[in-house]
Amino acid sequence: MLEPKKLIAIKDLLDSAQKSIISAKKILATMSDVVELKKELESFDTTGLSNYTSGEDKIIEWVFTGEAMLWSDGAMYPVPQNYASKSKLVQWSKLKAIIHNDGKITYKIIEEIEHETKIWILTKNKDRFQIIADGKTYNTLLAAVTFIKWEIGDSVSIRIPKGKDATYAAVEAIIPKILSKE
């Protein structure tokens, strides 16, 4: 007979897996084309990523896709938007998720990709906030927009990976209107 604690743990793991699948489907639904998604995911360098334990904690290393974490086997898991926005996490950077014994997850950047900073204008296409810079459109996280209270047309400072064909921009700061008009 199974112990009640183990049954509860199994139920919690199944609930967590179900939430991850739902989140992954939501991310996939925002992508316009599954073929484009597969092509984009294949361009991420996942070599050298590992998973291991440290004491009772499980640690998994990932590459940040702009919205989610990608592991070397192609598995994707969402990254909390507030973490990605506040840490100004740049697409292609490597991070780790530390899964503690009590179920709490801590995220840490382990290798920030070399990036460049640009100043451009915030736009919106349907329900997605975007930044157009040098003739290219970059998506940005909703949490970044709401966190610093932007408005469409505001000038923003963004971080994009240097020398990579990025689809996401990390928001560094909003440029005050008084400065952007000078």
C-alpha cells in the first residue's frame, strides 16, 4: 500500500506536469507557425547543458528562448515572466533552475550571452508587444511592459544578443519622454 505522503507527492508532480504542458501549449499557440518554431529551436546551442543534484536539490541547466527554457533534449518549460523581465534576461543566455526539496524553484543566470543595447520604439501587433529596431521586429514580454509602465510609442532601451538572429528583446529601461524628444 502506498503511503499518503507519497500519494500526495505523486499528485503534486502530476499537477505540475499538467501545468507545464498547458503553459507550453500557450507559448506554442502564440507562435504563428510550428515549422518556424522548430527551425528557431534548432538554432539554439544546447551543448554542454546538464542536470545534476546538489544535496537534496535538483539542478537543470537551460538556454533561454525569450519566453521559455530549452533543454538539450528539446524539452521546453516556461520561465516566470517577472524573473525574466526584472533580470533583463537576454535570449540565448544560459540559466539554471534549482528545484528545492520543498518544490520551490530558484532561477539563476549562469552564462549571459554577449549583447548589444539599442534604443527603439515600443509597438503592439494584435496582443503582442514588440519593438522595431533596425528594420527587425523583436517580441518582448508582457511583464516587462507592465513592470515599467510603458505606453505604445515610448522609446525604450533594449538588449539583444550580439551577432545572433534574435526574436526577443530584453527591456533595459524606458527612456523618459523629455529625453527622447531632444
